[in-house]
Amino acid sequence: EAQVTQNPRYLITVTGKKLTVTCSQNMNHEYMSWYRQDPGLGLRQIYYSMNVEVTDKGDVPEGYKVSRKEKRNFPLILESPSPNQTSLYFCASSPTGTGAYEQYFGPGTRLTVT
Amino acid sequence: GEDVEQSLFLSVREGDSSVINCTYTDSSSTYLYWYKQEPGAGLQLLTYIFSNMDMKQDQRLTVLLNKKDKHLSLRIADTQTGDSAIYFCAESINDMRFGAGTRLTVKP
């Protein structure tokens, strides 16, 4: 089944404790992206990747890192999480990053930083 | 940056039509999209329209685009309780920008 998977689905952590949210897609998509969803603000893009070893900042990259060593995986790293990073995070992928492209979304990771 | 704006809430009765509106500000947007998010799930693409079109129909869904006013709407005919969800408008040029989402509630 074609899908985007994220792990973990739920995470409660403390300020400053490094964490990684994994994202994997099995559709051989070139483009992958991370978003955060906050009430009243919709989805805001954190980072995106047009292909392996190519990553770029989105609208809200501060406090996050990403890597794209393999086509299928695009982990989101929070080196020192803070409470303002409490949010719902979505990973998405699409065949390409330009034109009319449908983005396939993962199920989301709900992160709480205390 | 450019903004995509939508009203946050819409409530309709089952069987009525729903119209969800969106305005965008970047006139160079080439594609505009409607995504649906059901509770506890990620977003799923409902439909999209190319910027040189003014209307697209797909079963119960009608998308209208007024490029002059930068206004996009999604009409759902014969709205059902299963249509209750959050609907996101999005535009893309090189990356994709989403609105805040409109929560549609369908009352029986």
C-alpha cells in the first residue's frame, strides 16, 4: 500500500531533550516536506526537500533540522525542543515539487513539550 | 510572505449546499488546491484547478476561480454528514502555501 508513515504518533517530552520524528514514504517520491499545524494558523511549512541531499527552509524552520540521505526517509530533528514547538506535525511527499502535484500526507505526530 | 485566507467555520444542514471561500494574494500562483482533513488524519487532496481555468466540476464538487479578485471557492452539493471535516485551500508556485482551514459542520 502506497503510504507515508510517521513515528511516533504521539510524543510528550521535556524542554531541551533532543528528539527525532521519522518519516518514510514507499512511493519513490522525490519531494518531501514537513509541516506543523496549529489552531487558527493552518499548515506552515518547516522544511522541504526536492531530492536526496537537497533540503531548503520553509516558512518556520527555526529550531528544526532535517536530513535527506535516502529518497524514502526525511527525519525531523528537534535538537533542543521548547514549549512553543508543541504542535501537530505532518510529513508529506509528492512525485515532484513543481506543477500540479498532489501531496500525500502522513497521519501526523502530536508533540507536547513541557 | 503571501497569505491564503479562509473563514474558520461553516455550519450547514444535511442536504444543503456548502460554499467554502478562499482568497490568495500571489497572482503568480499556477495551481490552487482544496484539501480535506478528517478528524485524526492527515490531509487528502480533493481537487485542484489550474490558474487559467475558471471552473472545475467533479461530481458533487464545484471549484470556481476568479483570478482577477484572487478568489477561490469550493461548493459541495447535497452536503452529507460525512463531509464534516476541515477544508484547506492552498496555492503553489514553487512550494505550497495553505490557508488556516475551514471547519465544516453538517447538521442532520
